[in-house]
Amino acid sequence: MSFDPTGLKGPDPTQWDDREFEGPVPAGRYTFKAPTEFEFTEDGGYLGVQMDLELLEPLEGYYSSIRFVRASFKPKRSGNGSRLVDYLKACGLEPLGTDDAQAAMDAVRSTAGSLFDAEVSWRCWDKDAQEVLANNYQDFPDNPEKPGEKLPYVVSPSSGQKIPARANIFYFVRP
């Protein structure tokens, strides 16, 4: 049996242009738009949520969202609140006054489309070596072509592969 390419398209000529590697936005404070759908999870007996956050004004040449952001009502190690309470406060919600999970889910859903600020940082996890290669933006190598910025990857010492940076929400900013 032979392959017939009739009707198929080859590469668009612009695909041959050199493109800069897109990466997450540099560390800093950004305005985000809350999603319209939330995936609720369980985190150590506490209600949690996973969401994809859209940058309100994305920087050209960088990703325009941060995906798989997790937050829950599980208390922070410092004992001072939780990430999900911080998210709700950043979206301008008043305290719930109850520990009812359904009321909390309704409160999270009520943030759909809300605008809020958050501090972004980077992390690099080598899943093959099962180790953190960089835990914040400052740990990434300097970008020789863009002074003052970091490369959006770390070269794994075990495999020699470029492991991409993953943006994460360092903390939600309360108004």
C-alpha cells in the first residue's frame, strides 16, 4: 500500500522562521482574569481547586496564561491563612463566616471572570531525575541576549536536556 499525499498540506513557509523560545512571563506582579470554570479537588481533607489563569495584559513573546494553578483551604505552614482564602480575598470577597464546603465552592465559582493581582515566580522540576533544578526566578541562568532577564529553562545536569520553566503563583495579592 502506498501513501497518497494528495489533498494534504505541507509546512507553511513561516514555520521555517526562527522563533524565540516562548516561556512564562518574568517574575513580578501581574493582573489576572479568573477562569469561568473551576476543577475542585481534595487536599489533605480540605477543599481545593485547580484553575487556569489568564494574564490580563500578556507580555509579547511570553505565554498568556498560567495553567494548573492549585489552591486549597489547607492551612499554610506558617499557620497564617490558606492559598484559597488569599485567592478569594484577592478577588474582593468578604469572609465566608462558615466552614461549609458547598458555600466555599459557591464562593469560588462567584469569582468567575474577576480581576485580581498575583505575584508570579518560576520553578523547574526535572521529572526524570525527580529533583528541583530551580525553585524561583532568581535561580534560573541569566539570558545573555536579554540583559536583566533569565533563560526560560535549566539544563538538566543528569540528562543535558533543557527543562522548561513553569510559572506559578507565588502569592495572591490582597487589595
